[in-house]
Amino acid sequence: MGAITDRLRELGIELPAVATPAGAYVPAVVTGNLVYTAGQLPYASGALAATGKVGDGDALVSPTDAQAHARTCALNALAAAAGAIGSLDRVTQVVKVTGFVSSDPSFTGQPGVINGASELLGEVFGDAGRHARSAVGVAVLPLDAPVEVELILAFA
């Protein structure tokens, strides 16, 4: 086993099955030494973990819950990447994270939500998990998901 496989085991993390695309695309594409994942929603055990807008108030997904959903999205993206390159042990750098947050119009905490994905990547990859990032608030996401995350990873 490699260092990342061992680290996942230490953290008690098991990668989920690669999510079936909801449209005419593939979960990840490799070009050169980079793997680009499609945007991943917070699917857990084959079901969308939550729906709705993120914000503070009744009938909204709380920022804390959304942060946990961003972590789930990142795990799904790692599964897609592993499916494309064979093993996360090949990853040399997390290059870029793009996170989308379906936001209530008054919500401005998108960076905190996407920290759920960024912190997971740091836990798993250490210094190689440090990355550039965008955290974007949007009006709505596919299937009314609260969060979506995509990754660009370098590998050898």
C-alpha cells in the first residue's frame, strides 16, 4: 500500500463508489499529469445527503451542515480521481478546488463552507493538499444540492 492509502485508513476514511454521472459527461478526465474531476454533489450511500439553499434561518441548510456536505463532495471527487488514475497514491499535488454553494441571497459565508473540502484534502495529503481555490455562491445547483465541488490533481 502507498502513503495516501495508509493515511486514509488511519483517518478511518473509505472512498465511496464513483457516482454515476447525472448527464452526458464522465466522472474524471486525465490529460498529461493532471486529473480533472466533474463537479461532485454530496451523495452518501447512493442518495443526495441534503437539498436546498445554504444560509442562516429556518428551512435553510446550515453553514455547518453545508461544510460537512462539502467534505462529502470532496470524498466523491477523490473517488472519481482514483477511478481515473488507479490510485490516490499517485497524487503529487492538489492543484485547484472549485466549490459552488447554493446560497440564500443574504449568505456570504461560501469560503467557510468550502473549507470542509479543503480541510479534508489537507488531512489526507498533508502539504501536497495545499491548493488554489474558488468558493462561489450560486442561485441553484443540480438536483437542488446545497454544495458541489470539483478538483484538479497532479499525479505521477
